[in-house]
Amino acid sequence: MWSSHNLEHLQRHEVPLALGEFIRVLKPRGLLLLTLPDLQQVAQLVVDDKLEDLAYQSPSGPVTPLDMIFGHTASLARGNLYMAHRTGFTARTLYQALVEAGFVEVRLRVGGSFDLWATAYKPSG
């Protein structure tokens, strides 16, 4: 299963439900590959007082740390409210959420573009 930049759009209390559905539909030993923003990397930009500075250019336009925390401002301004971020993760909190959902062999990698990557498996039995 592939999940790219989805979980951060849910309310925090909805994340366990979504992960539970991920694990439910996977076959035994099924793989989850997941990516989302890494708030720890983004927070460093905030600490450096770069809240509204360009972090990177995306197909949707410029992205700032503020966009990564709350959702892409330009998209939200156009009425695309589904672009709002309602929660966020660090490597530790994403790992914890995946384990609590029942995933095993959880591996996290911090990406080079303010992103986190996770692989996790549904147990075999």
C-alpha cells in the first residue's frame, strides 16, 4: 500500500482509524510505504526564523515552512480546504503510531526534502 502525504490531512484522533484500515486491507506480510512532512525538520526552519521563507518549489507553487505546518497557503486561498494539515509527525511519533496500529518491522528514514519515509508490514498471522 502506498500513502503519500495523506495522514497529515486527518485530525489526530482519526490517524489510528486510518492506520487500522490500512492494516485491515493489507494481506498478511503486506507492505505499507508511507511518506509525509517531517515536522522536526520544518521546526528547525521555524527556529531559524524562516517561517515564511521559500523551503522548496513544488508543482503547486512555492512552499514555506508555514505551508508544511498548516497546509499549502495558496491552495487554501483558492478554496481547496482539503489541503489543510490537521496533524503532523516526527520520526518518533510516526513510528509510535505505526506500532500502535499493529504494524511490525517498522523502519523510518528522514528524507532530504522535509519528508519522512516509513516502511511497515502487516504481521503474518
